[in-house]
Amino acid sequence: MSRRVARGPAERSDALPVPLVRLAGSEGLPLPEYATPGAAGLDLLAAVDEELVLAPGARALVPTGIALALPEGFEGQVRGRSGLALRHGILLPNAPGTIDSDYRGEVKVILLNAGADPFRIRRGDRIAQLVVAPVARVEWRETARLPRSARSGGGFGHTGRDGARSGGRDA
């Protein structure tokens, strides 16, 4: 009788293999990992040597100590952490940041303190999430007219007004 061994999210047989290099300064830090089996993003950690204090309104480029080789046809999306945004006003001003499949440099995260208090970033703190996603390539087909749709040319805030239905109200 064979035993079944439960696998963690990073050990699934359908997981996408991504080469990763630990860079100088990442010693002792764990690799990015999924916090729960249902998590879409891997936690990125701060690979700072000493505490970094981010004043209100200030930005910083925070190293993670890793470099990746994403497969062609995929991108890395660097996204903020909702808890940091809610509790401290810590945002990614370019969210989501994009890591292209041909980029081989260190993954770094731009953090912005939109809060009222200084924010301390310590070595190993979870500072962002990385979602790896497929990328569709576009081949433009110039045409004189676009196919009609229910929305047509309605712009920002269009749905939910003037008889258009969206199932909810626009803000």
C-alpha cells in the first residue's frame, strides 16, 4: 500500500518551474513562498542590511535579494500587500510592477509611504507579493470600424447611468 504525501503549493506537479538565484545580501532569508494553499501571490521579503525608515511621503527602492528567469510567455506582477496599505499607508506607486521574462536583474520593490507616520522596514519583512501570470501577445489588425458592443464608446463611469445596467452603482 503506497502512502500519499500532501504537497505544498510550490511542490505541485503542475507548478511552473522558474529558475531563481539568491544574490549577495539574501543570506538567511527564505525563498518567496505562498502563505496559504489558495494564495495567488508569493511573498517578497526585504533584503535590507539594516532597518530602513520610510518617512511620510517618501519612496524607497527595496531589494529582495533574488533574480528570476521567468519563462517566455509569462510575466511577474509585483503587487502591494493589503495589510500594509490599510494599516500603514504603504503602497506600490507603479502597482502592479512588471517583471518581463527577459529581465535578469534583482527584483526590487518601490514602496511609497502614503501614511501619516514613519514606517520601518526590517530585514525579512514581507513587503509585496509576486504573481506570475501568462502574457498574451498582440497582433494589430487595423480596420475602419470596430465591432459593436453593448457598451460601445461609453467612458469612465458610463455603466450604471443613462439606462445602462451594471448590476451596481458607480462611485
